[in-house]
Amino acid sequence: MSIAIQKTLSLLLLIGIGFFLKSKLNKEEHKKGLKIIILNIALPAIIFVALLKIEIQPDLLFLPVLALIFNLVMLGVSKYVLPLYGIDNDSPTMRTLMMLLPSLAPGLSCFPFLVEYLGDEALAMGALADIGNKVFVLILTYLLAMSWYYKANKSVSHSGNQKIKGLLLSMLNEPINMVMIVAIILLGFGFTLESLPLFLSEAIIQMKNLMTPLILIFIGVAAVLKWDQLKMIVALLSFRAGITFIISGLLVMLVPMPNEAAILLAVVFPQSACSFWPYAHMSAVSGMEKLDNKAVHEETFDMGLGLNILAVSLPFSTLVILGVFSSGSYFVNPYHILLGGATLMGLAAIPVVVQLVKKSNVGSYKLSEEESE
């Protein structure tokens, strides 16, 4: 068994451990405690380490730009496609899906396979592309979440100036954003992780190492999957994978690629699982709503749905990426990539077609009743 598959199984095992701990961590304060450690210790530490390890290669700056463009395209596509699945515009479900579906978590779902199948050079290119994705999941989705919070709960903001002031204050109060500011200042003065005192860098790395196991166990503990919701999530993830294959196929067709490894990187990187970072921002908004529950009339996000998407997204993306690498050179051909995308989008369209048929039958039944009267 390859190292990449074994690593993936270890990640899924951690979710399973969380699932079996449900009976032990069954109180709300247990889940809240786990979430506090993740959001205030592990996530800030991993951001700090990632920023201080950034090595930007000028000739490859187009990679993070492409990744960011992909995030934005998926955000736009989600806005217009999700209503076809019966999801109401400007609803907590809609906002939750628009936060998560365009995001990527290559560290958990993609990078282990890049190392195993394509080597360190492809991993380095993937890590560079992830900088653009990080801009989206750390900054843009946070701004989007706060914008939706103020829009959904208009009574908590009375003017444009207050809204901007509240946004800035909430950003500064978040440990993740504070750490980002400190790391950027240190980078500006030429500091790296290696140049920090050993006791400090070691402590930060130890906190960073908590990240992956805690998140996966938390997903297992908190996720509550229902069959109807599971079907919807799988359909949406299939659509996400399908449109991503089509975007990758067009990119491979239109942009000259130096080798097969670069083509496969363009195919599998966007197939990464949904990121935990947007969920962290949604949690921050949820906390604000609880503190100001008198002013809040509607929850901005569906936190349960968000966790369930994360729980299903990791194994789903892993299977897709493993399928690409296991198919040899099949997905090197852009037409095969497009065909794979069309197939997945066709499967994802089945619930939409079924829903339309049901509505049509109901309409016909009512019409026949009226005619008989």
C-alpha cells in the first residue's frame, strides 16, 4: 500500500475516532472546548508557520494568481447554480455552501498524493499555488462572512462607518488575523521561522501540530449526517468536482504545459477537499450572534451543514484524486478531463432533474383536478 493511501487512511481514522468519542464528548461545552483550542491555538500557529516559511519564486507567481481566480470563479458559479438544487438565495444554507464549496484544503487531501506520485517539485508548485487559495480562505471569505452577518442582521449596524469600524475591530479581535499581522510585519523585517529563538519556534511548531488531529476529531464528534442532507452534499460535491475538471481541462487545452506532472497538478490541485478556514470564520460570526442575541433575527450560517460538508468532502476528494493518479496517463489528455467533468456534472444533475419532474407531476395533477371540477 502506498504511503499516500496510508496517510489518507490515517486521516479518515481520526474522523472515525471522533465519531466513536461522541458518547464521551456529548455535551455542548465539550465541543466548544475543542473549537476554542482549534480556533485560538492550532489555527493561528499553523498560519504563523506557513507565512514565515513562504518562499516566493518570481517566475512562478502566476500559480497563486490562477488558484485565486479558480476560487473566485467557483464562488460565482455557486451563486447561480445552487438555486437549481432548491436552495433559497440569501439563506443560511446558501451562504454556508458559498463559503465552503470554492475553498480548497490541499494540505490534507492533495499534497500527500503529489509527493507520492509526482515528487517534491510538484509539491513545491502546489504549495506556491496554495498561497492564492490562502488569500481567499483567510481574507476574502472572512470579509464575505462579516458582510453577510451585517446584511442578515441589519439591527447590529446603523451606518456605513459603524459597519467598517465593526469589521475592523472584529478582525483585530480574531487571533488568526492578529497572528497574520504579526507574521507579515516579521516578514517585512526579514525574519523567518529559523531566525526566531529556538524555544519560541519550537513552541509554535508544537501548537501547529495539534491542528490536523484536532480538526478531524472535532469533525467526527460534531458531524451529524442525515440521509437527505448527505444526498444533497454528495450531489453538490459531484458538481464541484465536475465543474473543476472542466476548468482544468480548458486550462490544459489553452495553456502550454511543460510536462505530464504539470498537467496532473492542474487536474488534482483544484480537486482538494473543502477548507476548514471558512468554517472558522463562520464560527466567529456565530459567536458574535450569540453575544448579541437580542439584536440578531436570523443565523447567518448553518453550522451543522458546514461541519457535515467538511466530513464528506475529505473522503470524496481523496477518492477523486486517487482515481486520477490510478488511471495512468488518461487524464493527461484534456478531452478526457472534460469528459470526466461532464460525467460528474451529469450525475450531479440527477437530483435537479428528479426535483423538476416531481414539480411537473404535481403541477399536472393540480391542473387535472381543476379541469375535472
